[in-house]
Amino acid sequence: MAERYLYDYSSHRAVMYGVGDHLYPLSGSKAEHWISGDYIFCMKTQAISFWILGKDVYGHLGRGELTRQPLYYFGD
């Protein structure tokens, strides 16, 4: 299964990598998030952490609110 990387919009540096439906920190091998549809969930809290729109990833602030600008993006 191919890896794909999640990049920070500000620095354009990779912050996480994904394998299948799981996201891992660059320096670790334990999944911190999982992807289901257009949402990214936190493994620890089981809550929605982010929302995916195309390649852009927005922060989930709670109660259906999202960050105005994307925080991350998926590289090719």
C-alpha cells in the first residue's frame, strides 16, 4: 500500500504520513488518526479532528465549525 503525506500549509513541510485509512506522525509508527469518508478522527478521543475537501484539510473546531483556511494538504 502506498504512503501519502500530509503537509502543513504554512511551512509546506510534511507533518504526517498516511497508509490506508490511518495517519501516523513522521517520527512514529503508532497511528494517531484514521480517515473515514471526508473526516479525520483522533484515535485517542474518537472525535472528529479534521475535515477533508479535495486535497485540503480543515481543522474541526466542534459543533460543525471548521477553520476558515485549510491547515494541511495531501501531497500527490
